[in-house]
Amino acid sequence: MPLGPVPLPTLSIAIVCKDNGATIARTLESVRGLVAETRGEVVAVDSGSTDGTLAILESHSARVIRSPWLGHVRTKQLALEACTGDWVLSLDSDESPEPDLIASIRDALARNEPAGTGYELNRKVYYRSRPLNHAWQPEWRLRLVRRAMAAWSGHDPHDVLAPLDPTAKVGRLRGTLRHDSITTFADFLAKQAVHSRTMAQSLHAAGVRGSYARLLLSPPAAVFKQLILKRAFLDGWPGWLAAASTGAASLMKHAMLIEQERRANATD
């Protein structure tokens, strides 16, 4: 008697969110078929949404965990630990796998390689519904992992999902992880200012001190890297603004780090 197809291992989608009604519907819709096919789940840690985020999560049968904001690393770790699937796909609330990546994820789950710990996905920023094919490219992020074999670390807000075993096998999947992080560059720069402050605080707490040399050299180096080495100019004027935003973020981070140090010394 012929055997039927082997079912895919179960998959959990881990998301952290707060007031992301403008983007989270795309995120949830992009993985709806994959969740159904794997008998999976959506686990969302919400930190006090007051817009339509919770209603959207409810319409997609997500399991919502309400938690105060613990920082990027700890909140994402909370979402990861709440998952029950064999595999976990960790997504930001403004990220959505494109169909080519969904197909690659499905193939990886079907292989279910026993020695594999996880897979990196290439995240690509979209602006006005068009991808920036050069700025910040490629941006490989470990996002699909076997449950309990990886953990979040890093300095807020730059969180990193990494295998618990540094020698573990990690592959890469073809396809695009869409990142709708820029509505307008004015809003993006304001968000970069917030992230720069958080990063400066995290670095200072970790013992990193400010440097006038880095304040002078890092911002133009960041612009040069994106505009020339990454060829962001080929993305047109959005690529120029993306490069400029990277330089602005570097400038703000190093300026705020110097201020953190001076204020700490003033209280000694």
C-alpha cells in the first residue's frame, strides 16, 4: 500500500509588535498558507498596541502574549521561547517573505535536515512598494531556526539571532524577505534618531566609550560604503537618501555616545 506524503514539521511564526497596524497585516498574510500547511501557529508578543494591531492578530488566529517592552533582544527572546513548533520563523512586524522565499522555506522544512540548525534569509528594504536592490544589500539574517537551538543576543536595538552552538550548521535560502521599514525618509530619520540613542546607551553600558575620531570618520565612511561600495546610487534618489540616512545614524550614535560618557563623568 503506497505511503502518503510525509507531513512538514510544525512551524511557529514569532513576532513582536506595538502599534504596527500599517504593516502587520502583510506580514501575517504572507505566511498564512505556510502556517496552515505546517499545522503551525503565530505567536505575537504585543507591548501595548492601541491601534488596530490586536484586531488584525485576532483575525489571523494569532496567540497574543501581552508584555511590557523589554528591549529588542529580551522581547524577541520572549516570543521565541513561547513557540511550540519544530521550527521557528522570527519576523519583525514590518517584514514579509515574498513568494520565492516562502517556496524556499517550504523546501527547507520538507528536507528537515537533522544536522541543520537554521537558515539565513536576505532582507531587502522596500520603499514605495519597490525594492532597494543595492542599498544595504545583501543583508543576511538568521531567522528560520530549530526551536531551542538559537537565541537572541546583541546590543539593543541591533538584535542578533544566533545558534547556541557556534559550530552549528547554518544555511542560506533563496528569495527575499521584504522589509517595509521606510514610509518616508523624514519618518525614517526620526526613527534612526531613536535607535541611535538606544544603541549609544547599550554600547555605553557595555563599556564602549565615545571617540572624536569615530565621530569624524564613521559617518562619511558609512555613506561611502552604501553609495559606492554597495552601489546604492543604482537605486536612484531613494538609494542616495538611504546612504545619507546610514551616515546620519552613524553621526547621531557617536555623538550620543560621547554625550553619554561626558554625562557619566560629570556625576563621578
